[in-house]
Amino acid sequence: MKQVQILVAVALSFSILLASGAVPGCRKQEGTSAPAAAPGEAAAPTGQPTAQPAAPTAKLPIVPAGLPPVPVPADNPMSVEKVELGKALYFEKRLSKDGTVSCATCHDPATAWTEHRATSEGIGNQLGGRNSPTVINAAYMPVLFWDGRAKSLEEQALGPIENPIEMGNKMEAVVADLGKLPGYKDRFKAVFGSDEITKERVAQAIAAFERTVLSGDSPYDRHVAGDATAMTEAQKRGLAIFTGKGTCDTCHTPPLFSNGRFYNAGVDAAKPNPDEGRKKVTGEAADMGKFRVPPLREVANTYPYFHDGSAKTLEEAVALMAGGGKDNPNLSPVLKSVRDAKITEQEQKDLVEFLKALSGKYPVMEAPKLPS
């Protein structure tokens, strides 16, 4: 990540929020039981989030229980107005070449900020080769994309716009098109002090919005905080396997349940032309088939799994990992040690139950009224 500064405190975010006249507006989803809905909003059932209208004013990130402060680049400070602009751009299909695809198309708030298909469909019905990672808690990741080619949310935000099989546009065209819309020029002026629209400002606004997409306050977090009833007995057994015999926390390290590093689990090693993964970025043969460890919060709601979406269920994904991945010349040693642990079928079931305990609260919203 670029040089970061930690949000001074949750209280500071709250004071800015209050000063702006904003009120908490995004409904929250909880993985085990739905929390009380905000006025005029309906709570979504567990595992089946239903998009509801968001409040008109976005809010700064108020960090849920169990998460650290949100890192924010020094050159892209947060503001309510910037988050609102980023929210509009996130849902803006006019960023794509043919006006059919937005960030929210493949990272849909209604489906845990991802989508329930193996790989995404871009403009012209083109299918990508990788599964869409969830935006949830992406604010904390040291690198973005499965191969880690982006070092910040700002850098990541522009990638899909210019990807020919995703949004298929050019940033020069995006900037020109947005500049023709008085509503956007007014928004940019309110946020940046001038109505000049640049690709850097587009990226900063989208990244600011994405830093508000957080999930915490899960049964696991309440368990860690001392609530003996927060997790079921099966989930407690699963936690013991996760941190003990299975050594899952070596790579899926709390509190985000990812260490942000790259490993080869051989997921698609048997394919005629397996995805090179991290090697595409570094050019190093040793990085062949390595992918970033996905964070596991909300994992029960972000199916299918792995970089190619090849595991349709959590049970399938756990079975593959508990078995030590798939053999290939670059299989990471940590996977071999998991295989040697010989995790039983019952222990795998308990691991699945524990992973469900990582479902907490995250914002769900519909597209706002977009500037014109």
C-alpha cells in the first residue's frame, strides 16, 4: 500500500459524520441473525441478502468489532462527500464502453459484494478467467487482485475500467464523458475544490467508498470478546482445528483471516493451460500457480470459491484445502503439512461450521440516483 495513515479514531470519523449532518444509513447484514433495521429499511435474512434502498448520505467507515482501524493513504483522506461521489461512480455503468457494466455488476452488494458465478461477464458477453473477489474488507489488503498486481484500492479501481473483457473503456474517454455531466462536475468540485475530472480523482473517490465496505462483529468476534454462547459447539471445535491441527491460521491469519501472501494449492493444475497466477506479475518460475490468500470473513456468503470459481460450496473448498491441495511441482509446503495432518471428515464439517461463524455485519445497498 501507499504510505498510510490510520484513521485517528472511530470517534473522529463519528464527529465528521455528525458535523456533515449524515446519519447511519446503510442496512447491515449479519451472518447468523439479522440486526435491527434502520428506519424504513428491511433486514436481510442470513445467506440471502436482499438489496434495499440506502440512505441518501453515505457515511465514513465506523469499524465493526473485531477489525483494526482502516488504513487510509495520506494523499486520499476520507470525507463524506468523497464517499458519496465514490458510491455513485461504483454503480456507474457509464464507466464501461457500452454502458452496461459497473463495479457493482461483478461486486454486487446484494451478493456479499461479489457474484455467485464462477467467473464474471463483461461487455459484449465476454467471460473473464477469474472469480470476482469480494470488496468486503478489501480496505485492509496489502495487494489487490488474485495475483497481487495492484498495491492499493486506488490502483485497483482503474484496472477493470480499461480491461478489454471487463468494462473495455479508456480512462481518457471516461474523463471526457463524465466532464459532460454537470452533476458530476459539481460533485468533483465539492470534493476536490475544482470541477476538473481526472482518472486519479475517479480512482480516489471509488477507493474511498470501498473503504467503507467492512464486515465484522461476527459470532467469532463475540466469542473472542468473551461471549461463551456466541458460537455453537461445532464452531468451537472447528476453531480448535483451524488454529491447531489444521494450521489454517498460518495463511488465513486473524483478524482478516488472510496474511495477504501467495501460495500454490494446485487448484487448476490439471488443466491443459493452468492460470499462471502470481508468475504473470513477477515473471518468476517459482510463482507459477500462486494466488493471494483470500480473506475468509463472509466466506459462507461469497461462493463459489478459488480463483477460478471451481468449488461451488464451502464443503468442497474445505475438502480440497484439508486434503492439502492438488499435487503439482510448485505445491506450497504449507499445503503438504496440512495433508500430513490427516483432517477427518468430521473435522472438516466442524471447520465449515466455524467458517460460518465469520459472517458478521456488512452494508447492503442499491444504486443511488446518479448525477446527470
